[in-house]
Amino acid sequence: MADVKNVKKVVLAYSGGLDTSVIIPWLKENYGCEVIACTVNLGQPEDFDAIHKKALASGASVAETLDVRKEFIEDYAYKVLQADGRYEGKYLLGTSFARPLIGKCLVDMAKKYGADAICHGATGKGNDQVRFELTIKALAPHMKIIAPWRIWDMKSREDEMKYAEAHGVPIDKYDEKQTDEEKAAQKYPYSMDWNMWHLSHEGDDLENPANAPHKDMYLVTCDPEDAPDKDELVTIEFEKGVPTAVNGKKMDGVELVNTLNAIGARNGIGIDDLVENRLVGMKSRGVYENPCGSILFYAHTELERLCLDRATFHFKEVAAVKYSELVYDGMWFAPLREALQAFADKTSETVTGKVTLRLYKGNIMSHGAESPYSLYNEEFVTFGEDDVYNQADAEGFINLFGLPLTIRALMKEKNAK
């Protein structure tokens, strides 16, 4: 347990759920400190007024909600997009790059209120504890960190419920005024992380990789079987690797992501089921809903194919693997991630243009791309007659390119005699 004597004021990453609500009286009881609840709005479908009231009712002296949706998309999601960041080739890192922004908000709140420590509700088995704490270490190296799940005696939800009842923490009841969707979300058996970029599902029957995800679990997109029997075309415009318009309409990051989420969701786009390698050494299974991200990554890659030369495109594929690993591991503020981001910024200078995609029952297909910086030259690649490419030049190129193979074959021939 952190030094009790020196902790007088703590900023808590507060979601409004049972875990973080119980943490408030637990901090006050064990540290005798003031608790400041910090809720970060990343576009998750929450009643932030209700969360604010619950934090105060649970014992927080101050409760604030920070709306950072625009920063989340334009300074984090789009940066990952420019760098082609997919962890293990599949996961679009929606939780991974959300955590450093939340951590930054916690540090800002701690500095604003003169707090001695920052507390988070991440468990000791997951990646989020690393992401939060590395961010705090990078931005406020002297700040104390409290992680209750690693030190308290509570081992289950039942233990937390008992503690909540004993300490006057409001326990959510099903309100008749709630929508069916809100009730379904509350009764959900899965551990979820929800923001405007994605929704992740873990736990319950998903802990067995042999169990297929079932269609009634999806809260953002729809099962591809239930999508319309007609395709839909969507056109995305990019400037320097950053999406700027959908179907001809210019949009900021928040509107663009919400628009593409709606388009993708109705076509069953963005379901990713994967077993991933956690930083802490174990494998975990998750199902992700990411309609907007899936569309943007597909379109962005198509435009890069058009605008980047072979060597740059291939090296960017290699760099993206390391970049994704750094983001997944919570190293957002590390020098190497920042250096690779500079590389992504540089290689994005010509990734400007328009991509049209065809969406149909969970599938994304190319439907044409154009760019003023296109390196595709029809005069050179045509199968018809041309005046710019001398096919006889290929013989000398092949002779030189294959020279190492020729020399090796001659050596083997000589030694075989």
C-alpha cells in the first residue's frame, strides 16, 4: 500500500461503475484522504450527469467530467491511423490509445487540485494498469499511484457489493425510465470498454475460444446476416493521411467517426474476434466492434497503395508492427513511439485523395481510388502499345538482379565435379 501518511488528496479515474464507486470510500477509509473523481468523456453512451451525482453520493469531494472527444479522435485515433497501427494485424487499439489520454487527464486534474496521488481501478491481470501508470510516470514522475485491485482484500463482485452497502455507496437499480438498450447493457455478462472508436467484449462465455460470438451481443454494429441485402457505397476523402470528408461532406473528427460508425453498423461492418497476447504474459480473447475504424483503415491503406513507393510502403508495414506494439504496451509517450509517429507524418504528406468503398454484409471492398499524388502511371503499366517503356531493357536488369543466383549456381556446379 502507498505511503498512507503522505497521501492527502487523490484523483480517481471514475467510471461510475461498481468498482470505482467502491474505491471512493475505500480510499477515504484507508488513507484518510480527499477523493476527486475524474470522468473522461470519450464518446461512450453514458449519462454523465448521473455519474457526477453518483461520485458525490459515494463520497467524492469533487467530481468533474472532461469532454475530450475531439482530442481523442484527432490527436490519438487519427495518429494511429496514419501509422497503420493494428496490433497483431487485427486489433485497432481502441482501448490502448484511450488509456494514455485518460492518464493525461488524470495528471492534469492532479496538478489542478494539488493532489498527492492518482488512483485507477484496473486489475492486476490486464494491460490497462500498465497503460495508466506508464502515462503517469511519463507526465508526472513524482506522483504516487494507487491500484486497489493489487492491494485490497476484495476478490469478487459480491465482496464489492457488500462493501458498497456497508459504506452507503449507491447501487444501481433497473430504472423503468431506461431504454431497452440501456437495460440490456447493464445486464450484459461481458467486461466492456466502450468509446466512440470501438466497443470491446471480454469474459463470460468468450473466455473459451471455442465459443463463437452470438449475434445478440452486438451493441454497436449488427450481425452481417441481419444487414441489408443491398450494398452501400461510401466515399472518404483524406488530406495527408487524415480523413476529412464522407460522401462529399467535410467533417471534424467527432462527426466523421459518428457518421462512419452509423454507416458501418447498419452493414454489419467491424466485428473482430481475436485471441491476443497481453503484455502481462497471458493470452486473452476479445470480440471488438469497430465499424468506423475498419472502414477508415481499409480506405487509408488503399490510398497508401496508390501514393507510396514500394520501399516506403513495405518499410511502413514493418514499422507499423513495432508502433502497434508500443501503443498496446502503454508506451504512447515513449521516444520511439514519437519518432515512429514523425515517420508516419512524413510518409503521409502525399496520402491525399479520395477512396470509395463498397459495404455489403460485413464485407468491405474497394470501389475506386484517386489522388493528385498517385504513383500509378497507366502509360508505363499498359498491356497495350506504349512509347515510354523499352521492354528490351528488362534483360539487362534481370541479368544484374539475378547475378548472385548465377554466381552461386556456378560455385555449386564447380564443387560438384
